[in-house]
Amino acid sequence: MVEPKDCTHEDFVARVAVTRILDVGKFVAEITVECTVCGEPFRFVGAPAGFDCGRPTCSIDGLKLHAPIEPELEKRLQHRASFVVTPVPVKH
């Protein structure tokens, strides 16, 4: 196995586990990603740490993304969906 510091991270595996939160009737996909060459886990950036059934969050270490999901027919979260492109600073 290649050491993570020497790896170019060109091949990955993603694992998804779906959790059903019985008391509120919601679902969350828990996602992890790692390099298959060296085993290095990947951290999710930009999602706040914690747990929220209404928006994506990540574990305290950032290695697991908690993504709220719902059956297509329910559309409980759809009304809050948005798309925002974050500006990237131009390097001079």
C-alpha cells in the first residue's frame, strides 16, 4: 500500500448508509469517501459540523457527510432548495 503522503489519490470508494429517524419520520444519507490506493479518508469541507435533518452537515472530524434525503413523492425539503455559486478569488 502507498503511503498517503506519497499518493496522488486517483481512485476512490464512497460508502453510503441511510438512516431512518423514526421519531420525526425523516431520512439521512451518511457518506464517507476514501482513496483505494492508500486508504486515506477524505474530509468534507464547507458543511458545518453537527446534525440537522434540514440541511447537510458533517461529523466533528469532517469525515462523514450527513445529507438529509426524502422520498421523491414527499417533497418536504424541496421548497428550501437553492443553488449558490461561491465566487473564487482571482489570483494575480
